[in-house]
Amino acid sequence: MATPSDRAPFKRRSLFKAAGLGAAGTAGLPIVAACSDIESGSGSTQTTEGFDFLPTYKEWPLPVEPDLVGEPPNHPSAFTSYPEPVQAITDLPSGSGSYELTVPCWGPAPAKDDPYFAAVYEAWGGTKLELRQGDGMTYGDTAVQWVKADEYGDGIQLFSYMTGSFSNFQETVVNKFYDLTDILRGDIAERWPLLAAIPSAAWGQAVWSVDPEDPDTAGIYAIPMNYSGGQGNGILARVDLMDAAGIAMPTTVEELLDAARAWSDDANGKWAFAQLDWFIGQWFGLGGTDGWNWDPEQQKMVNNIERPEFTEMLTFRRTLWDEQLIHPDVPTGTLDAAALQEAGQVLFTQDNLVRWNDFNLKVKRGEIEGEVAPLPPLAANGRTPTVAMGAGIGGWTFLNKDLSREQVEEILDIANWAAAPYGTTEYQLLQYGVEGEHFEIGADGTPVFTPLGSEIVQGPVHYKALCCQVETFLTGDPDMVAKRFEYDASIQDYAMENPFEGVRIEAPAEAKAAGSTLWDQQQDIAFGRAELSSIPEMVETFMANGGEDARQYYTDAYKAVHGE
């Protein structure tokens, strides 16, 4: 069961708020196993710890020490001022190769002849790495087709939430992508000192096995990207509107419901929430991996939907709908929750906590008025609050298995450059572009994007996600950095346990499909299209259509971690 722990880690589903088992979809096509007996759609379980073939970790001294020192990764250190950047790599490799990397892109693709790209190529040693941008909204599904047809160039970036589109991602990885193990095994610090300084936990999450039951078949198949920790998602509150209305910051779910009732006025276009679904399970003691938890009393794997707390959670959601405390257009899935909160139409939004900083910056630029802050850890009915957080990577950069070793090493030279952390000239160029073209140094000494920089550098993914940095820090507006640092410190004792710590699980295809159906049924109840009395039927349907098989699957995975 989900219980508070002494800073116990919890693997986040994804940065983009995966909503329930299999919510990413099951549109993937099976790939015939060329070198293994992995059965398409059967799922896979992969340990991510305890390997002896990872790069030997060697600390890389930070060129600039942070202003606030935390306990990374779940409580990252912070910079409250922008340091004078220091060059991290002084002995640049000389690269002459030309490659193509497929990446997701939300919005218009940046012009390839922009000075940013030429500057980056020169800075990392001359290698040309052109981008092939795919529509971010459909990227997960179309990537299946690109990979199957070997039409993704020399590499492809996949965020972790996108892998659900593949019928068996484990099988795809070992059959389609380059096995980097022999190149990255052991001491690599002489050529790639920054790759050697990436935490071993990040490299471990880039490991797959040809045969998951045979540890000797495991290998490194990707470059890990965006390694971070702590709480990713939360509920942001318009604290200025609450203060004006005399509404105190809630400390329990019951107090939150009282606040919602005090604020909402459907007739006059005011609602407490624009959406509230995937985040709130932890308020009711619902956690685990894909909804599965080991029940020590019953000595069996139990899904959240089988527990009375699930009914309690759905009852809460239905109350929000019945009492008109939530925007009436939520079921359409088309609401811009951030815009509604900025306009003062909704009081609370569930979102990635990055938007806490974004809102603050808009206020400082005079674009909007107000103030937001995250709700503290909450729980219902006297429970101890728990917070889902933990160290994990956002995805991977995979390389084409048909590349030569020399070509792979040249791309790893680039990855080593891209791993340079905040406080380096490499990071500044990668993240902000060319000074005078893409950013200027503002009055407070921090980089400020120009309109061109916002278009070319700030928005698109491109090389910023090529490889995770040596260490990830809180940075930006000093006031916000200090607030986030303090908030992170305040929640560490509420970290939620993960029963599958150190294991990456890909659910069987039937379980994914059953979970997707289950999510739709939950939405039906929450939005008044079905009744709470249909929950037993939901459970029965789920179990009959993949749930029971999934129970055995997760039981086997749990016992593999914890023993019989």
C-alpha cells in the first residue's frame, strides 16, 4: 500500500501526466523478434539497477557551485543568480560526420538555416546533426511506423510516455536500436568525462534485455535524457483570489472541497477547477505502479479499483460535477486550464509545477496579474498525505543499429557536450542560443529570450533533450527559485513508496487496452454519464479483459524484486 517513507523514491509515470494504466494507447504494430523469444504484446519487465557494465561513475567537479544546496535529485540544488558561464570542454573533438535525428515538435518547426544550428555545430566540434521534426501531437503513434520501416534517420528521441504506442517496446528496442554497451562499458571518463558523471541511475534506466529473464542479455540501448527528481505535478492555486475571498489555503481534502464550494458560482462563470482527475489518487491513498500494489494482509497484488478508496475518490470527483464546482466543458477535453486560471475563471489547476514559474514570469512581465502557489500535500479522511515523486529520466535518444562504431562514438561526443550543466558556456548556447540573436542579458543578469529565441530555441525540443545533464538545478527568477527550493524541502518526508523501485514494467497489451477502457469508464462516472453503482461492473469488466492476467504479471514482477 502507499505509505509515507523516509524520502523513499517514486518513479513518475511521465512529465506529461500519464492518466491511468495504458492511457497512452495501444496503436503500436508488432515487430517480429529477430533475436529473441519475446512475444509481441506480452509485456516485459526490466530491472534498472545492479548492472556491472554501466559507465563507471566519475564525479565531474562543477565549475560553479549552486547558491542553495539541496539533496538531489528529489530536492535539487538551486541558483538564485545567473553565474558567469565557464567552458566545460576545452579539448574539443573534431567531427566531420553528418547525421539526422528525429525529434518531436509542437508548433512550427524552426528554420534549419537559423544561426543557432551553425553555432551549435561549431561549438561541439563540427559534426552536423540535422533535425527531422515530427508532429508532437501524433509523434508516439507515427514513431511506431518510422521505426518499423527504419525511416527515422540515424537516431530518434522518444519521451517515456510515447512508448505505450508500441505493442512491445522491449522487443522494439533490442531489435531496432544500437547496443551501446561495448562502447560505454567501464571507464569512459578520458573521452567522455561528462557522460561518466551522469548518475548511474540514469544509465540504468537506458538498459533493456534481449531476454528479460536472462541478465546476461542486458545492454545499454540509449542515451538517457532529462534526468530529474522530486514532485513533477501538482495543484496550483490562485492565492491572490483566495486571499481576496477570505479563503484559507486548504490543508486537507475536506478543506479543499469547502474552498471549492465557497468560490464556485456556475451562473456567473466561476468554478473551482478546470480539471481534476489523474493527480488526485494519492489524496485517497491510491498509488503503486499502474494502479497495482502489494497488499501484505491479503498477500496478493491488488488493483486500486478493487479498494474502497477508489470508490471514495470517484465519489469526490462526482461531487465536484454534481455541485458544479468544475467547469462544465471539462468532458470535451478542449479547455485551456492555464488560460482560465489566468483569467480568474478557475481557482485551481492540475499541472506540471513548471507552470508555477511560468505564471510568475508572466506577472513580472506585466502580461497578467495574480499569484499562484501549489497546494501542500493533502489527504482525505484523516490519512497521512503522500506525494508521488522520484528520480527518473524523461525519455531516451536511440541510435540506429546500422551505424558504425565510429559514427556512434562521434554522436556520443555530441552527447558528452550536451551533458554540460547549468553554469557552462555549452549549456548557455544549447538552452538560450546566440547572445544578441536569441537572447540578451536582462537587467537582473539573467538571459532573456528575444522573439527569435523564443521561436527557435525556447519552444522546440531539439538538442536540449539529447542527453541529460551531469546535474539538474532549480534556476530562473530568484524569488521563484527560493520558493520552489523551500517547497521541495517541505515535502520530502511525504514521498510515496514505489513497490517496483528499480524495475521498468511494460504491461501486456490486453492489460493496456483494459486500462484504457477503465479510464473511460471512470470519466463517465465523474462527469455524470454513469452512476457510482456501476463500479463493481467496471471491476468485473477490467478483470475479465486483461486485469487478472495483469495481476499475475505484476505479482511475478513484485516477487522478482522482493522475493517470494
